[in-house]
Amino acid sequence: MVLASTVCSSLSPSNGLLALHKLHRSYASFAEFQSDLPGLLQQGRQLHDCISLNRALGILEPLTGEHMPPEAVQIQGENFRESLISNGLLSRNRAVLWVLARLYGSLETLKQKHVYLTESFTGFAIWLRRQLGSDRLICSEFLEAVDVGFDNIRHEDLRELTLLSSSFDLVICSELFDRVRNLDQSLAEIVRVLRPGGRLVATCPMAFGQSGSLVKALYDPNTGKTRSVGESEWHHDPLRSEHGSLVYRIPGWELLDQLRRAGMAQAEIHHLASWKYGILGTDLPGVLVIVAQK
């Protein structure tokens, strides 16, 4: 990394910036994370220096090792978790790839697994289809109340999957746990379709500073009606461009207990930050990734 050293020298980096070259920690509880939180928030002040490195050096994709040069990197806002884009991948997507690299060792090993991805239209879905092909990868979307029809896209409701039990080695779930009407039911379905030893790798907005979730809306299955708790909150959804998707909760660290109750033998949340891999966040320096194993 001679070029990286040269750029770092020109920026007179702090030890905090150097520490964000490749930072990966895992936590099994909020108490473990809470002790690190003040330091992580302090490191978050280095984010713009990290972006300067990406502008100068580009990004190295963590699973393939492919280098994305600076001209192939787009920065579309201050929320670097969502706005640091290259090769169709966001910062949080590359965080998932780094976790997969650590879990499976290589792309070739991952290609031998049966994978379910709960998205079809995103840059990440396109990237993963290109790498894994259609024999081992199933993609879907939740197509209820979408703007237009999609005859060639598989519809799945995470609360009631039509997939066979014990049929997948890996489920990847991006930005859904805040939007599903019944999270416990959805987690139980993920456990059902996983094989013994299978894994869930997921991202979602998190109330990372607390154990409890922030409840935004409640769904009554008996009436089929939803009641907002306070002002309704909607998150961006390209399939529902007028309003987006209603937020039911911002999960807190109790999510780990929910995963264990659903049947996961192990559950952790990983914090990953790396300007080398283009994995950066907003308040936190990096991205939180949920990892659980059946």
C-alpha cells in the first residue's frame, strides 16, 4: 500500500484514521457494544478524511479483491452508509461482502452454497446474480401494493415464505427488519428455510444506542389494520416511489434475543469500518451487520 501511505502522509492522519483502515468487531450483547460506543463515535469524526482517501485511491471490493478506481466511485451525500457507491454496491453492501469473506473464505466457496436474497432490483442483487448465477441463488421482492406489476419477479412475504424448509445455507436480508409487519414471525421463517448450520447475514437501520427497539407502527393481524405510534415514518423504496415503505420499528439490540428465541444458536452484530473497502457510516464510522447461525 505505497500509494495509501503517500496519501495518508499528505493528509497527516490521526491514529483514529489509521485504525479505520480495516476495523471489524463483533458483539453478542448491547453491554459489550456499549463500552466501545464512545470511542466509535469519536472515530466517526474521521469520516471525511476517509472519503478523501476513497477519492484518491478508490475502493477494494472485499470478497472479490477487485479494485474500483477513484473515477468509478460516486459519493452522493453525507450518509456514507448509503451514498458511497461503486460497481452498484453501497457501503452497507460491501460490509455484507466483508462478512461473507470472513465466513466463507472465498467467492468460490460461496458459489457452492444455496443462497436466498430478499431483493431483486438493487445493485447488490445484480452484483450477486452476476457472481453466483441462478442455479444457487434465489431472489425475490415483496410485491404487495407496488407501483407497477412485475410478472417475472418472484413475490415473497418474509412472514410467510413459500420456500421449502431447510433449503438454504445462507439468507441475506437487506433493510427489511424495520419494515416487516411482524418481525418475530419473519425471523422464525428465516430459521425455517435455513439448513442446520445455515446463516443469516442482514443489515437494517438500528437504534444502536439502546437495547429496546423504537416502535413506529403496530399491525393488527385480526383486522388487517396498522396504527402509527406517533408520526408515521417512511423509508425509501424504489418499488413504492410515492411514499416508500412504512416503518414499523427501528430495531435495538433486543434483536439478538429475538433471533435466539426464533431458533438461532448464535447471534451477533458486527461493526465494520474500512476506507480500504469503502465501508463507512454516518454517526458510527462504519456499518452494523447482523450475523446469526442456526
